[in-house]
Amino acid sequence: KIIITGALGQIGSELTAKLRDVYGAHNVIATDIRMPKDHPTVQAGPFELLDVTDAKAMYEIAKKHQVDTFMHLAALLSATAEAKPLLAWNLNMGGLVNALEVSRELGCQFFTPSSIGAFGPSTPKDQTPQDTIQRPTTMYGVNKVAGELLCDYYYHKFGVDTRGVRFPGLISYVTPPGGGTTDYAVEIYYKAILDGTYTSYIAKGTYMDMMYMPDALQAIIKLMEADPSRLKHRNAFNVTAMSIEPEDVARAIQKHIPSFTLQYDVDPVRQAIAESWPNSIDPTAAKEEWGFEAEYDLDKMTADMLTQLKGKLLQKIS
Ligand code: VAH
């Protein structure tokens, strides 16, 4: 039995659907801080209201459903965290320690994602190594580094089987992300279909790692099912599919929508966050220790995003 927090979020909503496909809907308990009756995640299987800062409620729900796997996705992303740093600390770290404590008490295998946001300006920016300096300058990055160390601690101190990856920016068409820095690379596809043009808040030439959501979900399952004896690292594997800048996405879109145009209105806050992160990270450890591989490159992702979004968005308009 698997419990997922943040099950209505960008990763959580698709991870819930995928795990219900793979392991059976009744084996996947979705939780989030709200419970919209008409939401597919609420309708397609067990769902519980849960505020991850409420340790007692979290334990009771996990105990009631006798979960043996804990997937902790509830968190505030980088831009939101930068706007509300204390809320971010309380939710991101409070929620994580509660989830680790429940996993320790119930003997659950544990997953939570870190991020390329766990690196800072003093980290080598190109092909960032798996093990390197991590002095992030954002509250989100502080949360992610502390989270990586806390997950290591629960493994070494209490034997909790904690695992995780450092995700790059994730691109998806199911649930629009909220409050990230990499979300320009999601919005651009929506706007390409709806308006034929997009104004990016991230500057031309700003490289960041990205990955298509299907590859992210596959990576989570592959890591969780990996033979633990092969894992030299536990919970912060660098994973990525591509290192791109806004012009790269525009060119890929123009192969399908030749008239698409991209212009810029840079947001200094999110631009500063983006510039503190790597240009590209090195996923060798994930490939060697549990066979990570990405199926989607920029062109393959763009073709699928536009096809899926045309169906989703133009249906609404028509
Ligand atoms: C964010 N999408 O932008 C998240 C992610 C690497 C980026 O952590 O905050």
C-alpha cells in the first residue's frame, strides 16, 4: 500500500495515476490539503484530506491504510518559497520530518524529490557532478539540501529505506505547475496553442535542465524498485533529459507552429533563482546505480506536448 502527499500537485497528480495503473488503484492512497470532489485523482481511488504539517493526522491515515511505501510530494516550489520563506520552511521541512517519522514508525520505504535547486552559485555549473558543493541561495534550495541530509540521516540512523532524485524542471500537460522557476517551459506550450506567442519571464540564453513528466514517473518507479545493494547514493540522484534555454523551446515549437513567436519580459526574482542553478547536471550515478534513462528529448517532448494540449485546450474553447 502506497501513500502519496501532494497528490493534486504537478508531480503528485500524475504519479498517483501512474502508480494506480501499475499497482492497482486500491493500493494507492492519495492525500492533499484539499479534496475537490470532481477531480480525477479524488474519484479514481482512495483519497484522504491531509495537511502534512499535522503529524498526528498523518500517522493516523498511514496507520489506518497500513501503508508500506511513503511518497512525499507536498511542498512549495522555488518562486513561491522565495516569496514566503518562513511558510516554505515550516511546510517543506515540517512536512518532510513528519513523513520521515511516520515512515520510521511504520517501516515504510520512502521517496521524496530533491531538485537542481539544491545547488547554488558556487556549484560547478556545467555537467554538475553528483557529489559537489551545495550552497544554494534560495529558501527552496536550503529546504532541498536540508531534506537530502535529513533523508540520509533517517537511513543511516534508523534504517529507513529513503530514496530520491534531484529533479530538473518538469514539463507536463496534465496539471499546470504552480510557483516554480522552470514553469516558463510549461506555459510556453499552452500559450503557443492559445495565443501563438509567449512572453518569457526567463531571459534568452538561460540554460536549465528539464525533463518530460513520463520520464520523471518512470525514474521514480525504477529507483524504488532498484536492488538496494547497488545504491551507493540514496536520495539525491541527479536526473535530467535535456539542458535547454527559451530559444531552444521556441525553435522546437516552430517546427509545428511556424508562426510562433517568443519575446521576453524578464522577472528579476525568478531570473536570479534560475542563474543560481546549474546549466546542466551529470546523471551518470543514476544511470550506473539503477539504470536511469530518459526517453524524451526536446523534439519528442514538444510533439507530444502540443498534441496532448491541442486536445485538452481546444476542446475547452470549441
Ligand atoms: C521549480 N519546478 O521550478 C521546480 C523545480 C528544478 C525546478 O524544483 O521550483
